[in-house]
Amino acid sequence: MELRGGRRVILRPMQPDEPERLLEAFERLSADSRYRRFFRPMAKISERELAYLSAIDHHDHEAILALDPQRDETVGVARFVRTDPASASAEAAVAVVDDWQGEGLGKALLERLSERAREEGVERFTALVQADNRRAIGMLGGLGPTTTTHSDELVELDIELGDVGVSSGLAAALAAAAASRLGTRPLAQRILGKARELYLGRTKPVASGYTLDSPIVVGTDGSAGAGSAVRRAAELAAALGTTLHVVHAYRDWTERLLRTARLDPEQIAGQQLDARPKARALVADASAALADLAIELEPHTVRGDPADALLSVAEVVGAQLVVVGSKGTRAASRSDLGSVAAKLAAAASCNVLIVRRSP
């Protein structure tokens, strides 16, 4: 194919017996591009990482290479890895060597990768990128309807793959929309900022000018007590005709383990320490349980303290009410939810409802 700048490139699937293609591309990435792709400074790829990245089976793990036909050099790689053999979701990533960036190669790689994914039964991509990497977010968002979740300086995208052969014009429009959403400080980003400010003690909740049609915020941890709170909050939202924001705060232990030197980055890569998938599934389950109620529902997953997460969401959306269960049934819940309710009652700028579990 021909890129915007007139240079031509060959796109083809990578084969398991050519790891040298990956090394070739890696060597041509700048330190910044390596960091954006691997989320840490990298001087070289370890043998274990190279073996993993080369383990292509063209079904659960696919990689598309971009080759410079004049020099037979690898100038870009896009890959997806299915999160579970039975899943219709896969993690996606793309990297383009620095002197080929800005010509539409990343977009071309992702579109071809999306086609291959659909051919193999993959319906969704998830991807993790730095929040300031608008180019990558725009390219990935151009693949289909995208939901974003913010966590510190990172953005996780959940992308519903469009039909194979989506027009480049539509993809470009979707990409531009995805990029512009970041530029307007979306709700998740503002919530994260408020949570950080509360944690650092730089701000205090300000009294809200709420009305009866202002949103309602409810917290969930997956316990039966939280389920009762979510249900009561949803019934109130339905009666008042307002939006319900369902919030789950989670703790990701990866960074703590890195800071305390209990695991090195290579060990981290091989372990399931990320709490976000479980958090999103928990919020999705809570939302699904409310399908019988005609309400507008906004789910949120926020990393950090549960009370701070609820306070920050409530402040950002201008909530009239925060709803929380009196206590949970899980071990973690028993230590968290009592203190969460107490902190909310003391610090919230709006009303707080503590729901007791039905006998």
C-alpha cells in the first residue's frame, strides 16, 4: 500500500520463526517510543519477552508486520493477543519506528489487525496507552465505538470492532472524535483529578447546588450489602428520572510490588496482578442487575480509596445523593465499607444514604 507521504509499505502476518524482525524494529525505536510501547525504559528485549512476542499462532495471537520493500526492513508491528482462548476480546498494541511515524502507517496496521481479529472471532480490542499519547488513542479509537477508563497517567480503551472494511473516511472521523474527547477533559479524567486532590488534601468537597433531578452516585464492591445499596439507588433514580453513577474503587498492587522490589518488570509481565478487568466486570454485573429499570446509567472504575472515589465522582457530576451499603460480607468489605460510610457522612457535600441489607 501507499502511505500519505508517498512511501510504499508491505503489510503481512509475522511468522513464529522470524523473531529477528521484532529485534530489527525495536532497535530503530527511540527511547520515548520504547517507553510508550512497553511502559518502562528498555535498553533491550529479554529472551523471554522475545519468545512471547514471537509465539504467533494466527488465531489467539496475531502480529502484522510493516516492511519497507526497498530495504526489506521492519518499520512497524501491530498485534493482538486473545485474553482467553474462549473470549471474543483481545489486547491490542501497535508500534511504528520513529522515522515512519506521522504517515498513516499505524492506522493502516491497526485496520488490517482489526480485519484479522474479526476473521478469528475477536469482537473487541482492549488497549492501554499513556493519556498524552493522542495519536495512539485516535488510531485505536478509529476502529470502532470506544469506552475509555482513566487511571493516573494511563488510559485504557475498550473498543468494539467495526465491520471489516470500514471506510478510511469513517475511521478518520472516529479517530478525530476520540482524540477530541481527550482534549476536553472527559468525565473520567476529571474524576481522577478530584480523587488525587482529595487524597493529597489540596481540596475539600464544596457544597453542591443540587436539585431533585441531579444525579445519584452509588458505590459497589460486589457484596450483598452493596447490591442492596445499588438496587435502592437505582429505584430512587428511576422515580426521580435522573442518572445513576455506579462506582467501584479498586487497588492495583502492581506498582506497589515494583516499588518494594518484590517483583521486577519481567516477573510482573507474567503475572495477573492488574485489578482493572475484575473491577470492570464487577461494575458491569451491578449494572446488568438493573436492566429491568428504565434509567440512564454511567459506570465508573476508579483506582484508589473507595470513599475518595465516591466523593470525587459526586463532586464532579454534581450529585444530589451518595448511596452506600452499611457493610459488606467479604473480608475486604468488612474492613472498608464501615469506614467508607463514616467518611462519606463526614465529608460529602451532598446527602448520604446508608442502606441496610434486607434480612
